Amino acid sequence: MDISVQDRDEAAAPARGERLCSRPIDLVYLARFTLGNRALEREVLELFATQAPLYLAQLRTAADDRAWHMAAHTLKGSASAVGAWKAAAAAEAAEACTGADSVARRAAAIARLEPLLAEARSYIHTLFRS
């Protein structure tokens, strides 16, 4: 997994969470997060790719505000850990979808998260194709 010139240039972007990374995964951030350990990068990315659909399923089946919040919060943390900033932001917005009027907002949050997670997972699989 090589870091492109574009990714290196994006390293100069604003602080975490405000990044304007054009890719689904911020590889520069990930390299810093893993201290450049390529095996760890791969392990973390593969874990995210495996777990993200499970967290999305937990959102779909959340029976109450607590279950919804926990699934959204976990997804936000996982996405942030790998530098999937768009997915992390969508998961953070999903965390706020609680209360009596949340049914439609939750459906919209899932609809926003689903393609972002699919894009991140596809990108991860592309990185490791040999």
C-alpha cells in the first residue's frame, strides 16, 4: 500500500475531523495512527471492513435510543480510527437521532451511512488486491 502524492499533500489539511481528504480512507492519518506499521494498517482496515456492516445492522435493528446511540457511537469511533472521515461524520450525526421523532431521521441516517461505508469498504478491498 503506497501513499500517493495526493495523499501526502492532503496531510497539510486542517486538523482531524476537518480533513478534506478526497479518498474514503485518509491513508496519511492511518499511517500516523499506526506509526507506519503496514501490517497493523492492514489489520485495522480489514477489521473495519468486516465490522462496519455489523454496526450498520445494529443501527437497523436498534430497539431503543440507547442501542441506537451505542451502535452509532461505535461506528463513529471505528471510522475515525481508520481515517474514514465522511463515514465518521455521518455516524456522528446519526448519534443525535434519538427521541420520539427519530424514526424518519434514523432511516435517513442509515441511507447516508450505507453508501459511505460501502465506498470505504470497496476502497479497502482495492488497496489489498494482489
